[in-house]
Amino acid sequence: MGLPVKSEEKPATPERAPARVFWRWLWAALTAAVFVPARFYVEFGYVPPVGWGATVFLSALCLLVGVGMYYAGRTEYHTRVAPRGDWLDRVGAFWLLSCGLGPFFGWALTGVFTLTEANWRWLYWGRVALGAGLPVLTALPLLRYVGGRGAPLMLALLFGVTALPVWSAWGTMCDLSEGPSKLLIRSPAPGVPDAEYRHLRHTNRVLAGR
């Protein structure tokens, strides 16, 4: 009587998520795009920049989760390049984190400190570095894993998600390029001189000190 032969165990593969899972997350993204700014408007009477930032972040997060779940079990769309485990991989591992937190810390940097003639350029360069430079820097190492059948999807996700934080710092980059302009406020009362300020028109900030 022969001994039973063990069959080789096949590695488990993620179960394919049905299409309705993706549509549910797409619906969640659309819901966030409508209700988050509406909530800010009800509370403040307008939608501040942080409200639009939160809207974009939540909507993009829902889309990423939906796409990730839909393609997790579809291995034919996965990259064929094996991870190398070098320092570039360690940099790329922070890509999503930098895309989400970089713009927030950049916005906080220019929101906490008072902008003056002496410091506004340093603060704005810091915001650009955190909100745009860091996401781009961490995205570059991931380009070497783009390939195969899923290459168009990989590129769309990589460039699309990275473009969001870059867009958040676009006004800051324009102000760094153009510099401040004069903003004249006419006095409503006779005999009171007009007020003149230095104004960053793309981010709508007024410099202190005048």
C-alpha cells in the first residue's frame, strides 16, 4: 500500500472583486465631492481652501480604494518587475503618504506664520517643496515598475494622483514667479488716506508690515 502523496499547494491569490465594488466606491467619491464642500458652506458661508483640499483628498482616496480592490485579484494587470528593495524603493514607499500629507503641511506652514516681506518667499518655497516637490520626488522611483498590460492604468494613477498635490501648490508657484503686487484700498471716509498693501494675488494673501 503506497503512502498518500501530498499535492503541491498553490499560492493563494486575492479573490476578484466584482465590478459593483468599484461602482460603490465611485459613488462614495461623488458623494464626498458634493457633501464635503456643502458642509463647509453651511458652516462658514463659503468653501475655504482647506475645504476644497479635504474634498479632493476624500474623493481621490475613495477612487484609489475602488480601483485597488477591483484590480487586486486581476494579476494580469500587475507589474512583472520584481521589487529591488533598494533605497529608491524606500523613497517610493512614501509616495501616497507624501501626496496626502505634503499639501496639508505645506498649507499649515504658510497658515501658521504671518507672511511678511522678509519671510514670505521662504515660507512659499517650503510649501512648494512639501506640496509639489515631495510627491514628484517619491513618484519617480515608481516609474521603473510601470509595464505590462496594466501600464496605462499604472501611469494614469501615478500621474493623476501626483498631479493633485502639484495643483494644490500651483497658486503658490505663480506668486513666487510674479512676486507681490500693490493693493490699494480706497478710504470710505473723507480725510482718511487710502491704504496700500503688498498683495499675493494668486493665493490672495496680504503681506504684513505696511
